[in-house]
Amino acid sequence: PTIEFAPTGKSIPGNQLLTELIQQGIYWSPGVTSGGDWVLGAVETHRFDDPNSWYLKELRENLLHYLGYLGYDRFEHFGYLYPWNRYPDYGAGGLLNVPPGNAPWDMRALHMNSLWMTTLANYVLATGDVDFLEAKRARWVATNGSEPQPICGGNLSRFDYVLASGDVRLDGQTSQVHHSLGQIFTANVPFTEVRAYLGNPSLMESSMGKMALYRYRGEDPIAETDFTITPNLSREVALPTGSQLPSGSYFLEVTDPTSGSRYFGPGLVWWTETDSDYEGGEATLGPIEGNVMEELKAMFSYVIDHMGVEQAGFPHYPNDPEYNIPNHKSGRHGVSTTTSFWEAAGGGFDFFEAIWFPAACQGMSELSQLIGDSTGAEQYRNLRSTAIEAMSEKFWREFNDGGFTGHRFHACEDWNGVPHDFGFTYYNLEAAVRGVASATQTREILWWLDRGPWSSNGGTTWNKDIYSIWEIAPPFNTRANSTWLNVTGTLPFMEVVTNGGARLDIAARDLQARARHLSIDNAHERNLRILSRYASPDRLTGGRTFDDPGGRGRWQFLGPNKDRLDFEGFREIFPSNGVLASVQPEIYLGFETTHQGLRLQPKIPSVLDSIHFSNIGYWQSLFDFTEEASRETILELEPGTEPKTIEDGVTVGQTFVPSSPFNKVGLQVFVSPFNSKLNNGLRLILEEEEGGDWIALGSNWYNHLEDSQWVWVTVDRTLKAGSNCRLRIVDTHPADGETLLLAFSQSDNFESGAAFQIPVDPSLATRDFALRVELERTELTIETVDNSHRIPFHLIQFRDGEPNAVAPENEADWKVLLEPGQEVFLSATIDPVQEPISIWRVR
């Protein structure tokens, strides 16, 4: 379609704009992979990149490096992945940890572990980098023995910190343990000295440490020494053994004696090879050792044991003296635990913190299946189901926004049982995408976004059209928040992301939710509005602010004299917003990465006949995807003249009896005078008569109708012939000063149905509306662009629950005609029929 840029009236082809948006969106570097949803955004932006791209190589290294920040929380429980590099609290380093207070609050970001498990599952399932799960660290260790040195860790690329360990415990108790890094190594010849390559990245303070050598971990040390490393220096630290030691296996450990007594410090590091093939012993991280999968299991155990899952079924801040000390920013009414960004709304029960647990269960289940652990996969799935049920019961609530009523997930509930709901659009959309919201709940969420109001003064007055604020995405929240504040306060509505602002990845979640649970027509209509905004000269980068502290030049949208994080467009340091680009093939091709392969359920908008995406990376290979609509007309009543005005508050439609199976029904609508070209909406319901009752088969709605547009309900299954059916229009929503009209057919001699209106209009008894009934299949073509690793891909189609391999057109291309709702899997398998599970090893 053609996109019109409203300010100038000029038009540009939609496919050109979409191509440019994808190219721009996946340009951003995945350099920021620490903390919050940034790491997920980095992976989701680049997971379908060319496997030879620099981005994926950099991403892999960053992911492995950051897993080294797995440590103890401030109650000395191990298994918490730090949200802020080497600090266990969100915002450490200035946001809220100002001495001498040293952050007397439980600011653990409860979603961090779950989000990282979700992220790594996304990465492995999309790239086919199964070896990532078996990646093991090796720390730099050498001896003075007459053998090649260093013994391990010679290909060092990153360093791991000796992390905090209960530093300044929140309950005031004295720390009992120290975090440590270690390496089990095998000396092949006798030696009298062992060395580790350590460092101190601080520019200000010297770093102290202790190094000890053991014959076996857990025994008394053979030798130990204290050492100091001056600022900004890395060097070999030597430990004399006191006597010659024989060849064999040993354990070398480094600890920080100041851990537990001070929150801030210079930091001690051990240079490490993050993916090593060393077989002489394991690197240790705190109390654990092993590969990435073992780290993931430790992270999951921490969520279960120390994040309230056993009590509530999902992570929350327990109202428990062990976790919550007096006078800290708790979850009491009027004393929020929120952070400065949107990672948390606060309270004892925080919906955003909880969303990621079911997603993590899903990710861990998929990874377990991938490595052949079906028992573990089932356990994760059961935990996911329990969490979703408990979360729905806790957070799904009725709301009334200026007379507009419905249901949505509220943001949080404090320990006094008081819910806090400011119309958090992002939380609800993320819940829809992560499977927390059911299809029915998602449609109610989307109806609220499309028809609900917004308020800039906390609900005193209300405005129409939630999307009118930013156009490309709904605002983060629809009701201004001035009462439930975070520890640093907040900013006025529309001047900060967490209070009326927005980001591009909200637009991405919006598209995903619509494509999965409403219709491809509705998602495509929203996407056209996004492309219309993208057509602006700024290409969604905004303008640089002149007074941004530190000269970072935030790219924002309110104007050059505002230093506000109002709307975050494409930015050079945050890859999350590139997700808007990377989801484009997903929403049209129905992508989902699973252990069985790349699930595809392609859908084509009714206004298009075909869609083509080139150079999509998957499992170390590149593919082109083309989907073409194969539409068979079952019944057609051609449009005539003199359309009927659709009056406010009435239901109008057409009955019919299909002569053949079908899945798609449409009516033609006109808009008069069609001046606004926006905000003309309606909802359609397709029904079948059964025992005197009308049973809904499917529904859809539109928000920005074009004049003389056909509007459709498409069902993801083939519907039977011969039943009495009807398609009716309800909930019309014309723009101010405009009228919606419904086209009559050319003639009124249709014998298998008639036009109708509720309340009854007798004049329609002998009339018919223009109608189209179709059976829509989709022809999917997959062409291999590059498979230099020679991975044995197969296209798997399930019939009656049994997998069948689709015969390739040639050695590496496939073409298949899919029935309504049918799906296929592009799978790298050992045997495509007997074992349709992607377990092909790729380095």
C-alpha cells in the first residue's frame, strides 16, 4: 500500500518504508546488555541477523560475560544475577545508594533472573547456538612447572569480578560468607608456585584480596596469601606453595576480605576465558561450577526459593521481616518500592516483576527439551501454568476510566492489599506477548487501547484516543501518576517514559499482540499507522537536547529545550527499540522459535496478495520467505449503489448459508465525507446458528477505515458448509463529522440469506448487503540463501498430531500450501519424522 505523510500530503510506497525501518532498526549495536530489558532487546533485535554478522558475535561474548555477575543477594542467598553489573541493587552507583545510607532498601529487581533465562532461551532457539549452553569458563592459572603455561585460561577475553556477598546486609546482621572465584586445574608436572592473572579496574583505590590453594575444594588450604593491586592495573599474583607439590588436580580460589563490610569498593577481577575447551577442571563462581545450563538452573532455583514463588506462585516482595527491615522503602501504601525506570511498579505484588517468571518457565522448558530432558521440561511447564493462573487471579481487575469500563492487569498491590492502577499499557501488552494474558484477555486489553480514554491529570478529566499522544504507540500509562512514586520521584505526564511517555518496543509488543490474538488485518492497520509516523523526516530518532547532563545528547521528542526521557525512539545505545524492526517478519509469517524448530503460521492482510522477506537468519543459515494468498470465492454479492447509513447504537449485517467450507467473510463499508482519514472504526462478529442461538465463530475490528474498504473476519480454521451464518457490524466508531455506510448488493434476489438490522428495520427484509465469503489458504515458499554449515534442515508439517516432512522443491527449498490455521516447522533434525526436535550441534 501507499503511505501518505499527512503534513505534506506526499506519498511513499509502504514496502519501501518498511524496508527502511527494518534496516534502521537492526543497525543499533547490542552494546548495552546489562540490566533490565536491555539485554532482551539486544537479543530480540538481532536474533534473526545474518549469522556471520558482527552483531551476533558481539552479542554472544556479551551474554557469556554478563553471566559472571551471578552472585549473592544482600541476605547472602546465592543465585541472583545482578542488575547493575557488580552491584546487587538496581541503580547502584548513584541513583539510590548514597553513603552513609548505603541503600537501606530491598531493591532487588525480581525480574532479572527470569528475564535473563527468557533472553538466553530466545538466543539459543533462534541462532542454533546450542553449544552456548555447554560453554564453560576457564580462569588464567599458571605454575612454575616445566610445562606449557598458562595451564588454563590462556585465551582470556574478559574478566569476572569477585562480587559483593551480602554487603551491608539489609537485616543488619554480620556477613557470614564471602563471594569467591576459583579454578580447578591439573598440573602435569611438580611445581612450587601458582599464579593467577588478576586486576583492579578502579581508577581511585587499591584492591585487596586473598588467594588460597587447595588440594581439593572444601579442605584446608595448602598455602594462602594476601595481596594488593594498585588502581587500573592487571598483573600476575604469585602464591608460593612452601614445598614442591606433585602433579595432579588442585583448586585455586580468590576472595575479597572486604566483602560484607562495605557496599562500594574498587573491585577485584580475575581474567577469564568465557568459553573454554579446557578439560583439566572447572571454573567456580561462588558455590557452583559447571556450564551455562548449570548457571541457569541455579538462577531458577533462586527464583523459586527466595523470590516468593512458593508462597504466591509467582515472584513478589514477601511481607516478611527476613526480607524487609524497618524504615526501608517497603511495599506499604504510600511508600512505593518502584525504581526510576519502568522495571517495577512497586508494592509487595508487582505485575511487571512477575510477568517474566512464566516466560522463564517457557524458556527453560524449551531448552530442556532441546537437550533431551523431557521430565524437566514438563516440570517447568507446570510451574508456568500455576503462575499464570495465580497472576490472573491477583492482577486481572475491572476498571472505570471516565465511564469507559473493562478489564486489564493492574500494576501492583501493596502489602495493605491496595491495588495501584494507572492504566499501564506496556505491562498489559508484555503480558499478552509472554503468554500471561489469554487470547480473550488480550482482546479486551486491545479494545481498551483502541477505544479507551487517557487523562493527563490523574483522572479529573479524560481525553479521547489513547494513540493520539504519540501516534506510533500507546503511552506507558493512560492515567497520570502523581501519587504512587518511586524513590527518586517522578516527572510530569508525557515528560518521562514511566509517566505518559513511550518507547518503540511498546509499539512492537502492540503489533505482536494484535497479530497473535486479534487479526492480521488489525495488526497491519496499526503497522500502517506506525509507518506513517516513520515517514516523518526524523525517522523516529527525535531531536538532540542541548542541556542533557554529560553531553550524551538524548534523542527525545518534546523539543530542544527539554531534557526529558519522554519518548525513546531509535537510539544509539539502547537496542531494545530495534525490536520494532525485528518483529516485522514475525507478525506476518507467524514466527515462533521452539525446540521443534522455527514455527511458521503465515497470515496475509486482506489488502495484500503476497509478502516477501529476504535474508532472515535462523540456525546459522539464511533464508528468504514468501507467502502468497490463495483465495477461493465461495459466495459473492457484488456491491451496488446507495449504501445504507449505519446508525449509532444499531447492529446491522447479512445472513448467508455457505455452499462450501470457508474461513473468511467480508462486507464493504464507505466513509462520508472521509475528510479525517483516521479514527473511523467498527467491530464485526461472525456467528453460526445452532439450536436457535447464535454462536460466535470469530470477530475483528478496525480503527482507521478507508472509504469503500472491505472489512473482514478471518478464522484460523476451516468452517463447515451448509450452516446458517451471519456477519454483523457492531460498535461503530465514526470520526467527528463523518458517517459510516454499508454497501448494498447490486440485486436483492439472494435466496440463502438477507440483510438485517437490530432493532429491526422492516425495509431490509427484501434487501441484501454486498458480501464476500472465501476460503483462504496460504502458499509458503522458503528458499535457502546460505547454509554453509550444511545443517540438515527439514520442513515439518503435523497432520493428526503426526510429523511429516514436506518434500523439498530441490535440495534446499520448500513450497507448501497451508490450510487455514495450519502451521509448519523449519527444523534442523536428526530424523524429521521420528524425532522432530532441533538438536543439531553447531559451533
